[in-house]
Amino acid sequence: MLMTNRGLAFAALAVVLCGGALLAAPTSYDHAASSGKSTKTTTTGVPPPPADLAWPELTDDEQEQSVKLLKKMADEAQAKLHRPLQLYETKYFLFYTDLSAREGKNWSGLLDRMYARLCETFGVPGGKNIWRGKGLVFVFSKPEDYLRFESEIAHTPAKGTAGMCHSVSNGLDFIAFYRQPDEMQFAHVLVHESTHGFVHRYRSKVFVPSWANEGLAEVIATDLVPQRGHRDQVKTAAREALQQHRNSMEDFFTAEHIQGWQYPVAQMLCEFMITAGKKNYVDFINGIKDGLSWDEAMTTRYKAPVDRLVPVFGQWLGLKNLSPGTKE
């Protein structure tokens, strides 16, 4: 029986997996009080991360106080911008917008679906709220209001962006967007940036490297906001970008922020890793969140050292002799 490149690649990776050795935004709430207790496990059947890395396990009262703090922050932002926004509150999100009621309910519901999907992927017990309070989201109908928010509230240059996630060292997360004319593109960005907030709050305070963080955000956004032909376009873009860079991933694994051409590569690598071994992928992310370096987590948790994983990934893309580039 003939096998496609994808089939050959997964067959090879199965041997690898089973065969032995083979950003904090400045804000006046940065130092708000939070519990000092160590967290309990947030993943079914998985031991908790080291206590010094874990997010505190908040009591119901502390969660309620955090929600009040977030609402106060939102009220102050609206007053400073002179831009009233309507709140749509769900179980896990505070969604502020000047869009219509129909859109407000629609987009806040999409975020709840995203949260459920991520919980299912990482084995977070059903109904558990991993946020400090809730995820705080602002969506503006006009790009100029979004840019003003980023400049005057988040103190971040945002020209050329459609949305940004701000993860604060005290455990709060707030995310801002403007409503792009293309509904599907807006929905994609909404899920992508909100996924970053989830990853920040998942399991521990440790940040996930840019390539893994962006790749997961793109995979979740593509799955929840399906667009005909989009995935194939991304795979083609990844292959062509790597060909243009002489079949090398260059600084992909070490960059503080991956480059634009590396985004489709990140999405395809994340998809490849999840499809080839979902449990191993979750173990890999958990390893990083437990304080392992990404390459150590790749070797010991995903059980496929990068020097063996990348060439197989290249075969799946249709490339020969793909190099992982710099690793330090």
C-alpha cells in the first residue's frame, strides 16, 4: 500500500515516540494582593507543578474580589477613554464591547467554547476556573479606539495589530481587539489572543516559548473558526517559507518572539505534534510549565528529541533534510 508523505512521517514519528532513546503589561494593578497558598493540581491525574512556580489556589472570596478588581479596571478604562462599553459576563469571561447586543453575545459565547476546548485538551477538570477572577476582554468597533486603549491603558505600541493579550505578573489577564470587517478573520484573532491568556494562567507562572505559544493559539483558532482551505494554505505557506530559508528553521526555537514567516511553521509543528501524540504533547507543555527547558521537555516529556522530530516534521510538510536551526 502506498503511503503519503504525511503517512510516512507519522509512521516514522511513532517509532520515535515509542522506541526508547531517539509578557507583562504595565498597569496600576500589578501589585494587587493575591493568596500565597500553593495550588492544587489543575490537571486530572497529573501531579501539581513545583509550589514556587504554581499559581496560588484562590478561594471563592478571593476570586470574587479579583472579579471586582477587573470590573474596576474596566470602568476606569472606559472613563479615561470616554468610550462606554456594554458588559457581557459569562462563567469565565468579562466581555466589554461597543458592538451590538447580538455580536456581544455571539463573541462571548465563542470564548466560552474556546475555554472548554482548551480544558478538554489539557485535562483541566470540567467547571474549573483557572483565571484570576475571569478573562477580561475588550472589543472595540473602531480600530482607533483599540489603538487608544493600547496606548493609554496598556501603554503598548499596537500599530499594525488587530488584537493583543496582556498577561500581568500578578496573574491578571486582559485582552483587547477591534472588530475587523472580515468576520472570520476577527473571530480567528479573538480566539488566538485569548488562547494566550489561557496558556499564561494554565498550571504555573512559567511562560511557554513563543513558537509553542503561537503555534497552539493558531491551532485552536483554526479549529474553532474553520475556514475552507485555510489549513492547506497555512501548510503551503510553512513549506514555502522554509524553502526560502534554505530548509532551516533558523532561530525558531530560541527567538523571544518568532518572526512573521515562522507563524505558519509554528502552527503546523504544533498540529503535527498533537496529531502524532496528544498525550505526549500535553506532557511536553506540562514539562515547560513545571520548569523544564523546552528542549528538555521535548526529549523527556514528548519523547522525541528535536534533532529527530524536525526531520520527520519536514517529511510531513514535503521537505527533505529540514534543519532545526539554532537551539541555544
